[in-house]
Amino acid sequence: MQVRLSVHVIGVGAIVAGGILAASTPSISQEGGAPDAGVPYVLPQSGPFNPEDIAIENSQAITDWYRSAHADQAAEAFRHWDADEEIRPVCAVCHSGEGFRAFHGLDGSAPGIPDKPIPTGGVVDCGTCHNAGLSKVNEIAFPSGLMHPVEGVEAACLTCHQGRTAGVSVANAVAGKNDDQPDPELSFINPHYATAAATWLGGYAAAGFHYEGQTYSGRFFHARPVSTCNSCHDPHSLKVEFETCLTCHQGTEPSDIRISRQSYDGSGDTSVGIKRDIDNNAALLLDMVREYAADIAGVPLVYDGNRHPYFFADANGDAMADQAEGRPVVYNAWTPRMLRAAYNWKLVTADPGNFAHNPPYALELLYDAIADLAGPLGVDMERLNLLR
Ligand code: HEC
Ligand code: HEC
Ligand code: HEC
Ligand code: HEC
Ligand code: HEC
């Protein structure tokens, strides 16, 4: 739907600070429509944005936001709880502006997981990021336990894009178990989705499973002009403007970018973007996980990226998930070694921007998982010619 916004949106004087932004209110003041239906947007109370002064930009911001994933009310990320008519508190923190505000105590409640479910229908609304209270949030807890200092709106991005697990969740699950022994107590650990902030902070936030004896790259500092989320992503459209990159890089799109003169994937091809090396190693790792499942764990698996929990059993090896009671059989022969590898694979691939957020960390996690599987599979690492 084409939303034509007129400047009178800003004219909707009354600012509802910390209120429930009714992004669900269909009337983003479309032309000719009633301008005041429920004051659809929470505008900043203070800070650099003075509504009167920024009428044009505001309307642009709304238009860009409205077309973005953050405003996409139809997305699974916002519709998942429709049948329940309310969002579980722990999920609402990242799946609704209202839940987010409750979590950080921006709605006057005590900070922490909301104490009751949050109504469905919310999105990542204006009042999520434009909230005077956000400036008082000066550190964000990551699933690994890391407390990372933040400034301003970064607090918002890092809250929601940190994923839900850390490598230590995997380490705990497999502790004391035999590396290559299938264990029915093990199940896939899903890092969750759009885990950009976790990737970006690398080994320091420890979202990946870290193999013993290895060291891992920390935060990808990149270069000063592109050191935060919003230096690359427009905060409203969420798009990455390639012009931003051209000061320092060449190519026609981000996936072309390469600085490294070494080949990580054994292809020897350094004319392509670093993304290609990461993608190739990820593909190799998934193949090796499959091979390991069949040969070592003894139950072949199929991966279905559209269906949680993604890994299904294929005992008869027909490349289709086995069915029981009309449902695919969830993979049930995990060994510690296989779980670690599959987890790192999923973490890296859960971030489509991994090559820009932290290419060294992505490459390290993949390499170590490949090397770990290579042993029992009898694969010669030398011959793969990969670089870590
Ligand atoms: C995901 C976080 C986020 C959301 C959601 C968001 N904004 Fe913003 N907005 C920002 C950030 C960050 C800036 C500062 C940009 C800068 O400094 O360049 C900004 C800047 C602005 C500005 C100043 C002009 C500009 O474009 O830089 C206006 C006006 C604005 N936002 C309005 C809105 C409105 C209205 C909404 C809801 C329709 C909204 N924003 C939703 C993060 C957000
Ligand atoms: C730390 C923040 C965070 C928490 C907590 C969180 N999620 Fe998410 N979730 C996200 C983000 C970010 C995405 C967006 C991924 C995308 O679609 O790009 C997402 C996506 C999803 C999706 C859509 C996946 C898809 O394939 O499109 C589902 C379903 C989901 N989450 C369920 C849940 C459930 C259930 C809970 C609570 C048990 C939960 N989430 C808690 C951040 C979170
Ligand atoms: C309240 C939680 C929340 C906050 C805060 C948040 N996001 Fe998101 N973000 C999400 C969810 C949920 C999705 C997936 C929405 C969907 O599937 O439509 C998403 C999607 C995205 C996407 C994917 C866009 C696409 O086209 O698929 C990008 C990029 C993004 N966010 C960047 C940011 C940045 C940068 C910030 C900080 C300025 C931020 N987000 C703040 C929850 C959040
Ligand atoms: C150096 C630039 C840069 C920085 C800094 C950066 N990103 Fe990205 N991000 C990208 C690129 C490039 C992509 C790949 C998608 C594209 O080309 O649009 C991407 C992809 C994403 C995606 C997935 C979008 C999708 O299509 O599903 C999310 C979510 C995201 N970034 C969030 C963030 C968050 C949150 C931060 C801060 C912690 C951040 N990004 C920092 C460049 C950057
Ligand atoms: C001010 C200069 C500068 C800008 C602007 C910049 N980069 Fe970079 N980029 C660098 C530097 C320097 C490195 C090497 C950093 C390192 O390895 O620590 C790098 C590395 C990278 C890499 C990894 C390349 C490799 O071979 O490992 C990618 C991918 C990348 N940048 C993407 C982007 C994207 C996408 C943008 C635009 C949104 C961007 N960069 C903007 C300076 C910049």
C-alpha cells in the first residue's frame, strides 16, 4: 500500500510519550483521512528532534519506516501470537514496541521482563527508538552474560538483535557427554533470528560455540564512520546505502566487498566479495553435518529452513523428513560434536549481514566446526585448503 503522508501528521500536537504507539492504527494520516485517529505516533519528547522544526523529515521518516520490516504487521515476527491474542512477556521484549518499553522501564514500570503478557498488534514503532528514557539505558545484557555499554539508540538495536542464546548454552548442554555418542537428551539449540548485534560483537559477546584452545575475534570495529548500526543502516528504511561504503570500498553492492587478499574457502578466488568465502564455508559445513549425521550419528538428517526446529530425521535416507502422526520427526540423534557444529552454522547463517558485521568471527566459527567434524569423518583439512 502506498502511504502518502502529509505534514499534518506532525501537527498532531499531543505527544504521547511512552504510550502505546498505535502503529496498528491503520490511519497513518493518509491524505484525506482523519488526521487525529488515536495519535498514531509517539514523537520524541526531547533531544535533537523538535517536531515543529522537522516537519518534512518526519514525514519522510514515517514513510520509510512504514515500508520497512519494523512496521510489517503481516510478518511472522509480529503475527506469531495471533491465536493467543497476547504475547508471552519474554517474547514481547523484542516483538512489540510496548514489550520493549516495559522491559527497559520506559513505561514507568520496573525494568525487566514484563510481568504480564503484552497485547498483540504492536510492531517496532517510533516510540521504541524515540524515547527520552532510552538515553538512561547505558548497558545491555547479552545472552552470554556480557554487559555491553551503549549510547543512545544503539541500546534499542542491541536489545532486539542479540539473539537468544550463547555458545555457553551449547557447552552446558553437552557437558560430560561423549562427543560422538547420540544422546536423546540433546535437541537443537536455535540462536534465534536476525542476530546482527551478536555477530557484530564477535567473540566478546560469545554468541558462537567457542572451541577449546582457539581464540576468537572480538567486536568488528571496522572503521570509525561505520562503527554503529545506524552508520550503515538507515534507521527507518533499514536499508544499507551502498554510497556509504564507496568512500573506502569498490563494487556495485555490499556483497562485492573484499579487502582480504587471501582465500578462506579453498577456491583461491579473491576477485569476489568476502561474503562468497563465508557462504561457501557455511555450505561445506552443512554438508559435513549431514554426512556426519548419516555416517557417525547413524540417522541421516534433512534441514528445512522454513520449519522450526529446522533439523529433521530421515532414517530411511530418502532426503525427506520422516513422518509420524502427520508431522515431520524432529532430529533425535544429536551428538555433542554435531550439535556444536550445527549451532555455529545456524548462528552464522541467521545473520544475512555476517560478512559486513564481523567477517573474521563468522569465518572462525565455521572453520573450527569444519575442523572438528573433519576428524571423525576422515576428511583431510590440508586438502580442503581453508584458512581460518
Ligand atoms: C529502529 C529505531 C527507530 C524507529 C523505529 C524510528 N526511528 Fe526515527 N530515528 C532513529 C534514529 C537512530 C534517528 C537519528 C538519525 C540520525 O541521527 O541520522 C532517527 C531520526 C528521526 C528523525 C529526524 C530526521 C531524520 O530522518 O534523521 C525523525 C523526524 C524521526 N526519526 C521520526 C520517526 C518517526 C515518526 C518514526 C515512526 C514512524 C520513527 N522515527 C521510527 C531511529 C528510529
Ligand atoms: C532478543 C530479542 C528477541 C526475543 C527475546 C525473541 N525474539 Fe523472536 N525474533 C527476534 C528478531 C529480531 C526476529 C526477526 C528475524 C527476522 O525475521 O528478520 C525474530 C523472529 C522471530 C520469529 C519469526 C521467524 C521467521 O522465520 O520469520 C518467530 C516465530 C519468533 N521470533 C518467535 C519468538 C518467540 C516464540 C519468542 C519468545 C519465546 C521470541 N521470538 C523471543 C528477536 C527476539
Ligand atoms: C523492539 C525490537 C527491535 C528493535 C529495538 C530493533 N529491531 Fe530491527 N527488527 C526487529 C524485528 C522483530 C525484525 C523483523 C521484522 C519482520 O520480520 O518484519 C527486525 C528487522 C530488522 C532488519 C531487517 C530488515 C529486513 O529488510 O529484513 C534490520 C536491518 C534491522 N531490524 C535493524 C535494526 C536497527 C539498525 C535497529 C536500531 C536502530 C533495530 N533494528 C531495532 C526488532 C527490533
Ligand atoms: C558496516 C556496515 C554495517 C554495520 C555497522 C551494521 N550492518 Fe547490518 N547489514 C549490513 C549489510 C551490508 C547487510 C546485508 C544486507 C544488505 O546488504 O542490505 C546487513 C544486514 C543486516 C540485517 C539482516 C537484514 C536482512 O535482510 O535480513 C540485520 C537485522 C542487520 N544488518 C542489523 C544490524 C544491526 C542491529 C547492527 C548494529 C549492531 C548492524 N546491522 C550493523 C551492514 C552493516
Ligand atoms: C571509512 C572507510 C570504510 C567505510 C566507509 C566502509 N568500510 Fe568496510 N572496511 C573498511 C576497512 C578499513 C576494513 C578492514 C577492517 C578490518 O579488517 O579490521 C573493511 C572491511 C570490510 C569488509 C570485510 C572485507 C574482507 O575482505 O574481510 C566488509 C564486508 C566491509 N568492510 C563492508 C562494508 C560495507 C557494507 C560498508 C558500507 C555500508 C563499508 N564497509 C564501509 C573501511 C570502510
